[in-house]
Amino acid sequence: MGYALEAESLGKVYGKKAVLYDFSLKVRAGSIFGLLGPNGAGKSTFIRIVSGLEEQDEGTLELLGAKAGKASRRQLGVAPQENSVYPLLTCMENLTYFGSLYGVTGKTARERAASLLAQLGLLEKKDVVAEYLSGGMKRRLSLACALMHLPKIIMLDEPTTGLDPATRIKMWETVRKVVHDTKATLILTTHYMEEAEALCDRLAFVSAGHVVAEGTPDELKKRVGKEIAKLSTVPGNAEKVIRIIKGIRGIDNVTATEHGVVVEAKGISSRLPEIARILVKNGETVIEMSVSQPSLEDVFLKMTGLKLLEAKKAEATKKNWRGEQS
């Protein structure tokens, strides 16, 4: 089985800011692939480039084995973050309209629309104006619109943001069934670790416009491997805390996040009293701590957290990259 999407060294600059740089990714056909990263990491920019709403400044992009262009992009179905349905049209009218954009009309369009509405639990709402649907129903209708032409690649940008837990689980079930039934490739962006782990065959973590890690959920968790301790201190001088903890023998890695620091070490739970004493001695008081086995969220924090030194390195790399493009 080949690749549905291949991105090689994509770059995108807005003004003087590099939003994507050296962004490379391969997505195997028929898989569910997740893009995870903090706000502003470049995920939505990547989706806009793939869907043709933006042009990359550097690099190459192939869809279904061909250079990305008008023909290959007709095989895409995209549900953006913001609901793309027309509020004054009914559910059925929205679906038949979006189908017509891809040449799906007449009886075929009506039958396919009814089938999608049934799959997504919206059949009884087929004649309801979209404006009067709940948030979860609008998200499901937006997904249905993206599927009207039976795309080979489905792209969902934050598909469950703002949904309650029960509706989110319903959306997961729907997404799994759609991918299974259509044999399509699904690419989604999400902030929800449980969503990524439940749905995705493979994941890529994106930080500062660059793919920093890729693999299956299990492969990524093995990259951490050791026990994880999360500490919050006051006054919370991150650089100072990192320097102090790194000076303790047996500590493997310390990462700064917006909520404190993440410490990796074998048997870290038995080292916490020592770490707390040393921090207090140096003017930092531990106000919260926890220990856990590595989870996908731990990997996420490690790879895309606010790492002070790595953020500076990333910015320097982007500056060099921008210089090479000029």
C-alpha cells in the first residue's frame, strides 16, 4: 500500500514569520493519521496548503501519487475548524449543494445525502435549517458535506472542539465507520490526547512549524520510557529550576512547560523528596507534584512543550531558513 500524502520540506512564510519550515510528512493510504501540536504550531496552515487555500513557499506536496493540483484535490474532503455549512439552507439542501460542486447531482445526490444523514444521526433533521441545529449537529453536518463526493482523503481540522464528551464519542464512532466503509485515508488535527490515541494509527507532533516526532502511539510513548514527574514551583523561574534539577545525579531529562516542569528519570518517585529539598534550598518551593508512567500526553509535553532552549534553537533555525530563501 502506497502513500496518500507525501509532503517534503514544506515551507510557508507570512511576512517575516516562518509558519512552516522543513515540514516533512508521509501518510499511508487507508490509515487514520493525527497531527497534534499547540495552537500556532502550523497544523491548520498545513491543511490549508493541502486543500489548496494556500501555496507553500518551498518544498513539494503529492496527493495520491500525483503532484498536488486541481485534479488530485478533487479527491479531498475537508471539514475545517469553523462549520462550513450554509445556515439558511436545510441539512438536505446543504448536502446536495456541496455534492453539486463535485458533479454529484440528481437522484445520486439525494440518495447519498440521505445515507450520510442516517449514518450521522441527522436523518430526522433533513428538512431543518442548519442555523437551528446544535453545535454537535452542525459539526456532523459539516463532516457529511465533506463526504458527499466520496473523497479518497478526508481532512478534519479539530473535528470535536467545543463538543460535549458524549457527542465527541459519537463523532469518533462515526469517523471510524466512515473510514472503514469508504476505505479512505483520514488526516485529523486535535488537541485531545484520548481522541488521538483512540482513533489514530500513526501520529505526528508539530511544534513551531516543524514535525518533531512521528510514530504509532505505542512507539511514541516508548520514547519517554521512564517514570515522569510533573512539578510546579513558586516563584517558578523555569530556567533556574531546570538548571538545579539537571545538576542532580541520575536525572535524565527536564522539560519546561507552561504549567511547570516535567522530569524523567528511573525511579523518579523515590527522588522527589531530594529534589524538593534542593529546590527549597535554592529559593524554589514545590507547590504541586505528581508521578506517572509515560502517557501520550507526557510525550506531547516533552516534544511540543515550551522548551526554553529548544524554542530558541527552533527560532534560530527558522531565521537561518528564512535567510536561505531570500
